[in-house]
Amino acid sequence: MHRPLVVGNWKMHGSRPANAELLAALLAARPFAADVAVCVPYVYLHETAAALAGSELRWGAQDVSEHAQGAYTGEISAAMLAECGCRYVLVGHSERRAGHAESDMLVARKAQVALARGVTPIVCVGETLAERDAGHTEAVVKRQLSAVIHQLGHCAAEMVVAYEPVWAIGTGRTATPEQAQAVHAVLRAQLQAATGRAASMTILYGGSVKPDNAALLFAQPDIDGGLVGGASLQAADFIAICRAAG
Ligand code: PGA
């Protein structure tokens, strides 16, 4: 079993003083038995890098352009993220798939440009409540993941995958450990068929991970850590979740 990974997704939250306090608390809580990262708004990458440089804590972004460079006003390239020392970038978060009409193909291209610049994509997949109720969970997550596998080819084993049921994100409604494990096992099998190296790949669970449910989720055989939204903004909660993973 490899080291677990816990990633905080700050979404569009934060301020310079609040970030400084949160990062200082994380630094003070080290060492962690898990790898720990924060995915912050672009404008805070520079100061996050400055705060965490020299520590083993990692940072990343929440999205990336599928283009290398050019006339794409408002977009941020993978090369720019690499320049900021990003270890990770979230791609295909459900808030982007739903709110910005990101297709499976677009998400796959974003994962590819990130990897090409040495930034590990954390590819988010997950079903809506209607899809789950219709019995389509497996088909949906497999379709989402297969687009990325196809695009990355032999590099597919380099990505991190995050299973985030849409109905569990920010709702306080978490998938049960059994529900999450069942989907993780499906994803692991799909990754194994594609790469032959799935045992060494990291599959995170996300969706209302909190200090009181993290340990049970992380105890599942195919859950290798968490992608944490709301609870990653509270230092004590995020630290407790990081400790639950290690
Ligand atoms: P949540 O968000 O922990 O607030 O549910 C998770 C995510 O969107 O990555």
C-alpha cells in the first residue's frame, strides 16, 4: 500500500490573511503520514508556493486550459502552473463539468496538457443523484474515466483519480464507505485493465469528507485518500482528516 494522499480543494474561498493562517497551521501540524496538498485559487499560487517551499507539503490549481498558449483571455496554461511549482491540478471537477459545460473530451485534453508539463492531473469523476437512482453510476464513471485513459495512453498510470459523487459534494451527505468502495473497486479494475499498474495508482474519495467520517472511508481497500472541499478551509478539520489518512 502506497502513501495516502489528502488534497484540500479551497474552491473560490480564501483571502491573504486567512490563507497565511491556514498554511501556517498546516506547517505546524507536520509531519503527516499522508502526502498532503492544497489546490488553491490561481491568484494565491505564488504566495502558497512561498509559504510551503522547503516543506513536503504540496500545492496545485483547480483547473487548467487545454491549450498550450495563445489568445485565450482569462485562461491559465499548464506551463504556468508548472512555473508556480504546482504538483497537482484538478481537472473535471463536477462544478466545472456542470457549471462550465466541460465534456469528457475536454477534461481528457486538460489532463493530457497537465501531464505533459509534469503537473499531475487529479481527474474527478462522479455521478449525479438522478444517475445513481437510475442505476447508471458505474456506466457514468467508467465513461468519464475511459475518455481520459484513451487520451493519456501509456501515461494513464501517472494520473490521480478522484471519485466524487455529485450528490455528496458540499451537501453534508457522504457516500457510505461501502458505496464509495464499490465504485473505487470498479475504477481500479478499469485502470488495471488499461495500465496494468493500478495497484500503485491513487484513487481519492471526495464529497463531504469530515473528521468524523474520514477514517472509515480511508479504511476501505480501494480508497487511497481524500479530496476535501469545505473541511479543508478549517485548519483543525483538515489536519484531523490528514491524520485519519495516515
Ligand atoms: P466538499 O467538496 O468536501 O465540500 O463536499 C469536495 C469537492 O468538491 O472536492
